[in-house]
Amino acid sequence: AHPMDLIAVDAGSVDPGPYYLATRSSFTSLPHVVRDLRIMVEGFLKQQGQGHPCKLIVGSAGGCGTDNQLEILTEEVLAMIREIGGQDVAAATKVATVTSEVTDPAILEGRELTPLGPMPGTVATCMEAAASAGSDSCAVV
């Protein structure tokens, strides 16, 4: 096998993404995400076992990218590392997570909003707010 520097996947989507961000749900089932992620974790551990300083990155936390999804996927990855590589490998594996959710005060602070349609011009009445890059991607629930 060739040495690898990185095994990565960006598991998010700008198509249904904002809806799933706002509803805090995933557009994929956890068993399917875990099945696919296992292949990556096995490759990562194989590279590590051969002395290659390979990194494993999962963008959008396997789907919608919310903090709760990030926690779930982090636990799944750690469980796989313990199962496949053993407790010593798991203890030696460094894990970093980057959260992306913002709090309501950060969203509301000093922002005047123009409604996109027949809705209030504020996010204060929304259950959850989500946004994504691009001119056509927006969902507020």
C-alpha cells in the first residue's frame, strides 16, 4: 500500500443541507454512515500501523454537521478505533472536533434582516436558523 497523508470525506450537501441543519436531523441513516466510515477508519489505522502519519477528516460530521451530529460521529469513530485497533491505539489517537453552530444571541446581535418571502424579518421567532454558502441556499424553520 502507498503511504497516504490524508483520508477525507466531505459528507455535507448544499441541496438538502439547510433544511437538515435547521431541523437538526440527518439526511442519511446512522448505520449507513457508520458502514462507510468503517472503511475509512480501517484505512486510517492501517496507515498508522505502517508508520505513516495519515490523518482522517470527516467534513460535515457525516451529514448535517450540527453539534449533536458531531458528537454522535465522534463517538462512533472512537468506538471503531477501539474495536479495530485496540484500547492502546484508541488512547494514543488524537481527536479534534470543530463545531460550527452559532447561538441565538450571535445571530440576533445587531442584524437587520429582510424577509425572503411572507415571513417576519427576524429570526427571533424561528425554532432554529441555518444558512449555507451560495445565493440560493437558505432555510429557516
